[in-house]
Amino acid sequence: MSTPAPMSVETFKQIRDFIYEKSGIFVPDNKKYFLENRLGRRVQDKGLKGYDDYAYMLKFGTDKAEISKLFDLVTTNETFFFREPQHFEVFGKDLMARIIQENTSSGRKDIKIWCAASSTGEEPYTIAIVLQEKPELVGFRKEIYASDISESVLTSARNAVYGSYAIRNIPEAYLKKYFTNTNNNYAVSPSIKSMVKFMKINLLDDKDTKAIRGADVIFCRNVLIYFDDKAKQKAVSLMYDALRPKGYLFVGTSESLHNITRALKPVVINKVVVYQKT
Ligand SMILES: C[S@@+](CC[C@H](N)C(=O)[O-])C[C@H]1O[C@@H](n2cnc3c(N)ncnc32)[C@H](O)[C@@H]1O
């Protein structure tokens, strides 16, 4: 089967708008090539005549699985362990100290974290390692929820086996302690794996995000960059609802919530910006 003919501008707009409406991911006008690259193979595999048939199938087809497949194809899933390590420093030291203090004064002994765009799992397993390394948390119930819109990354995340690219930033001692290396495939230890519960959540779907309430900390890093302001506002307001009062939200270091929300206030800790629910 040959590569489909170039996508018409009209079809580009139809598919682009469909993706935006369903996921918040905004593909700008000058990125028609991006959709051609990501979807060309799918059009061939489905035996369709061209991108316009694919657009029709998305819009009027009854196969929900195709939408799921579309998310797998158009999302960018780049991630690795201990990415933006300064966040994990602040999380493990400063935020944990505050949260443990609040726990002590209110008599609860639990901590709930949501990793809201977890991709293939490196970020939530990093969070699990950081929590596991805190002796002060012994005896605490530690809940880590990790979610993504893409089924295929969630499958990899649940599998929890990584190559050398993903593990390159992991401190040697943790690599030895929490991974088994077989021919340069690094499997996460069962103790860390069992701390993370994966689920499919679309950050723009209020029904999906209702699954998480009372989170102490949310990590939503390197995903809002793919959204426009309107979609960012919606996702941030749904995450606001998922946080407990005074809870914290991390976004990526290149991202900002300036002009997106006033309900979450930026707090600077050791040069790291983290947003706090007031
Ligand atoms: C670049 S990765 C970031 C992974 C990780 N947070 C990090 O910083 O390393 C972005 C992830 O966001 C997910 N994503 C995109 N749109 C989403 C949405 N509407 N709801 C949930 N996840 C979404 C993608 O599937 C992808 O896995």
C-alpha cells in the first residue's frame, strides 16, 4: 500500500480540530506535516484511500478504539527518570517536610500523589523511589496515581522495563537498589512497581479527573505546552479540584501558569516554582 497523497488543508483543519476538541492538544497551522507523518501509516494500515477518509472515520465512525489509537499517534511521550531533578529535591525535602508536619497536626498518616501525564512511567516510578527513600514516611499510607491519555504508554508503564536512555539520570545507588539489569533492560523492582497505580485519564475530561480527589501533590509536567490557553485553563481547573487545600502542583520548568489561573499561587522554593492551592 503506498503513502497517502498529501493532506488537504481542509482535512488538516478537520483532524486538527477533532484532536483539539478531544484532548486539548493544539496543532498549529504550520504543522500539517506533523499530522501527515504521524497518521500516514495508520491511513495505510486501515486500507483507506486518503486522510479525508480517515477524518470522516474519526468524526462519524462508531469505533471508540480509533480515537484511542489517534491519541497514541499524536501524543509526544518523551520522558526519563529524574527529569528536571530539582523538582524531586524540593518535593522530597521541602514539600514532604510540610506535608508530614500537616499530617502530624491533623492526625492523618497518608500521602496522595497524582502524576497526571505519566507517559511510559519513568516519572511516577521516580516519585515512588523518592518516597521510598524517606524514613520519615515509614508507617504512612503512600498512594501514587499515574495517568495518561494514551493507552500504549500506559501499557509500557505497567510493564516497567526500561532501556539505557530512560535510566541515564538515575543515581547509581538507586539503580542498584531498585532495578534488575538484564542485557541492558532495567526492570523496576516489585517494591517500587507496586506503589504506583496506573489509569487512563484525559486531563480535559471532568468525569475522568473526578477519580482523583484530595491529592497532596500533582505532577503535570511537560504536557500543558501542547495545549492552548483555553485547554490549559480547563485542565488546571480540573486539577485544582483534585488537590486538597494547600496542595501543590508542579508543571514543567519551561511551563508557567501565569495568566492561566489565580486560584493556584506560585511559591518559590530553592529557585523552583511550585503552585499551591489557596
Ligand atoms: C512529553 S510527555 C511528559 C511526560 C512526563 N510528565 C515528563 O515530564 O517527563 C506528555 C504526556 O502527556 C500526555 N497527554 C497529552 N494530552 C493529554 C491529555 N489531554 N490528558 C492526559 N494526558 C495527556 C501524552 O500522552 C504524553 O504521554
